[in-house]
Amino acid sequence: MKLKTMLLGAVATTAFAPAAFAERGSDGQVNIIYWQAPSIMNPYLSGGTKDIEAASLVIEPLGRYDETGALVPYLAEDIPTVENGGVSEDLTQITWTLKEGLLWSDGSPVTAEDVVFTAEYCMAPEGGCAQRAKFDGVSSVEALDERTVQVTFDSPKPNPYGPFMGGQSPIIQKAQFENCLGANASSCTEENFNPIGTGPFVVTDFRPNDVISLEANENYRDPEKPAFASVNFKGGGDAVAAARAVLETGEYDYAWNLQLAPDVLEQMAAAGQGEPIAAFGTLVERIEMNLTDPSPDLPEGERSTVAHPHPILSDERVRRALSMAIDRELLVEVGYGQAGRATCNLVPAPELYASDNTECLTQDIEGAKALLEEAGWTDANGDGIREKDGMDLSLVYQTSTNAVRQDFQALIKQWWTEIGVETELRNIDASVFFGGDPGSPDTFQKFYADVEMYANNFDGTDPQSYLAMYRCGNEPKPSSQWQGENINRFCNEEYDALLDELAQTGELEKRGEIAKRLNEIITKETMTIVPLVDRGRVSARSNTLGGVVLNTWDSELWNAADWYRIEE
């Protein structure tokens, strides 16, 4: 199956629209499978996509991004702009107005105080908010009346849509979470597993890393929606099993993020139970370099913290050599086919923000060897492993358990062996790896390895908040409950200064120039992040599930309220 065919399938699903919903819950149960199982229903305590997307069925933002990347109102009456008076002329304030009559799933009214509290919750010291970059530059959030909220920034904000926009920044209920501020956030188990929301569904049973049971929200703002009375949200397993459950057996209606080789998907789709759907966005498979020492010999609480620089990877020449050894085109061929593109960029789209950096696309084994020699790493013992000052050039390389990722690990280990690097491979269950448990040693945030591989993307079409993740001090650490978005513990004064400039720049062309420069600092110049593949998002829907609109700019479940059963 060619990507073009998949994309046509994705477009076709938007044409299926029921004449009208007969009544809420009339279509029975919808079955969703995510092979990365959600571990929490609070996206403020997890950067994992699977947690953010599961939570989006229950808790919602003021506005979302639709399948084209356009901003659309959800809990808000409209999207504030300078033109409609919602954004101040000097770009320092944005004013949101809630829709009238909104209710939480417990029947209580949604008010501006809930929005104010949400900001307080994420910005609280020691809270470890995984989405803190969304509130970068916010100086205050105030309720002007029961339905009106004003966000004030400490300087002009040309893109004021960080807070409360998209699946990563939903509104939470003050009454439920008011005792969960700061250091108490992670201990509020009931609140984090069963949030009271405004979305189309309500959690009835949450089993971390396993199954979520949900039912239609009787207080949802559209009386005819959702069409489904209940949701069976199964997590865990692997991408193969998830794809098979939709495309071959028809046991499930929707399967997310099918990171499988193209020929495997084609064979499954031939069974005729469902179809793959795909679209490109900003999802980049990358290798993150740990700039801090993850050694287990360090005291607990000091591993992978800025107190201890990495003994090997602190040298940019080593990081660059590791990147030069990789054949990205072969990775695309093996793992994604036409659903992937080799890239050197952390931000591959939109075009305005995508650098023309192509330097990494040519594999250079001999150049990598020479660079390691220059850095003092030599094979003095003749055993094929380089050493320096009595230390072997040996790395632990971790990622989540997934067939494509293990294929990538095997190939990259082979290339790194060719340049004299000893590599230990680790793969961790995705539900654990992308979970937010501060007590687990195996999360991608804690980063108890030398390098790790995964993919993520950003809400909407403006990368400012995404690039702001790598600001100095935004790294996961014990004092933040191991939450934070600066996964590799990067810190660069020029980078931070450019972030500040981006936050004050309104002209789109100039914003594009700054964003490209930020991208190049963290990839091309410092090789802190080593991009591999610009991945098309591939999921699958059953032939009996209508209303699905694949969205690469927000949660894939963004319009689950509009899903319905097609009678065959």
C-alpha cells in the first residue's frame, strides 16, 4: 500500500458524516488500542504522547488545532486575535471567554477560576509540570469575571497561544486539584487517574499501563454527542498486535501510531477489516545525547543531573562522530518506506520554520573515525574499541520496545562498532519508558543511559514552545519530580537569548529565521539532538468507524465526540 493511498483513505474518512446523531450513546461501544499504554490521565505530569492523548478524551483546552493546523475554539467562544480585540495591540495580553453554560462532568459550572488555577498548577514551584514551556513568559493569569480570563506576558508575545491551547495544555478543575499543587502533584493518585473533565467521556475505571474504561459524559455540551456510550481503551502489547486487531481481526476500531514496516501494513490491510490512515506533521524520530553522567556509581539523586557532566558525550566531537556514522536513508527504507523522510532537523515543518540543513544526510564512516582520533579516542589495544585516559568508548543506548526501533538500534550499533564504539542496547516497555513515574529508573525523562531514541512533536504550527523546552534549567531533576522537557540537560546562553528574541518577534519571516537558527544550534552545531527520520503518522481505523479525522497537529483523539458507527 502506497502512502498516497493511505492519505486518500485519511481524506475519505472526513467525508463520512452521519445525517444526525440519533441520540447520545446510541452507537454502543468503541474500542481503541494504543500499544503504548497510558500510565496517567494528567498531561501536566507526563510528556508521553499516549498519556496526553488518552487524557484528551476527558479534559479539554480552550482551543485546539484542527487537521490543517488552524486554531479552533473548544471551551472558548472564539480564538482571540488582535483583529477581534482578544489580543492586545502590544501583544502582551490575551483574553479568553468561556462558552456559556459549560459544565464539568460532575455537573458543576466551569468558570474562569478553573482556568486561572490550571496556570497556577503548572507554574507551581516543585510541581514538575511536564508542559511548563507552554507558560513560558507568563507573568499573570487573572479572572476578569465568571467567564473571562486574561493572560499577561512579561514581554510582547507574537504567538500567545501557548497556555490552554492543544491537548498538552487542557483545563483542570480547581475543586478537584486544589490540594495537589507543587510537590503534592504526583501524590494525588485519584485526581491524576480520574480527572473530572468537560470532554465527551468520563473515566469509570483506570488501570495504569493496561485498560481504561470510559462512558459518555452526560453533561457534555452537545446533547447529541458522543454517539458512543462507552470506550474500551486498551493499552500495551506492540504495534504489530495493535495493527492486527484493527486491520485483520476487526476486534478494535482504532489503532494509534503503527510504527511498522510498510510491507507489514500492506499485508494486514489486505484482510479488508480496516484501513491505514496517514499524514505528515512534525514527528521526528531522533537520538538524544545525555550531557550528564548516568553512571550508577553516583549517589541516587545525582545520576543524570547537571552536577555531573557526561565523561564522554560532553565532547561535541564525539556526538558529531556518532551522527556522521548513521545512514539515515537506509533507516527510512528499513523502517518507514514512503511514510518517512530522512532529516537533520528537529523541526521539519512547516516550511517557514524548517532549516535547509542537509549535512547529516550523507553517511561518513571515515570522517567519524578521524573525528574520534582528533578527540583523543584511539584503539590502542587493537580490540576494536576506542579508549581514552583508561576509559573505553562504551555507551548504553536505550529506547522503547518496538520492532522498528529495535531494527534501528541494531543498525546503529553496527555503524558505531565500525568507528570503534562499544554499544549496549536496552529496550524498555513503552508504557514504562514514556510514563511519568518519578520512582521508575526506566523513564525517558530520568535518562539513566548515555543515548536514547524516541519521537515526539508539537501542537499547532508554531514551534516556539517546542524549542523552549531546551531552555537552561528546564531539565528533569529530583526537585521537579523528574519532570521537565529538556531531556538531554542542554544549556546554551545564545540559545536562551534567541528564545527570548523569538518571544518578542512578530514578523513571520523573522520568526522563521530565528527558529531555524535555534534548530541548527541544537542539531547541526552542538549535535545534542541527532534527528533521524521525519515520520509520517500512521494509524488505522476499522471500516465501521466513521468521523475519524487524523490530526498530526494535536491529539489524534481530538474529535472523538464526532466518531460514530457505520453500519455495513
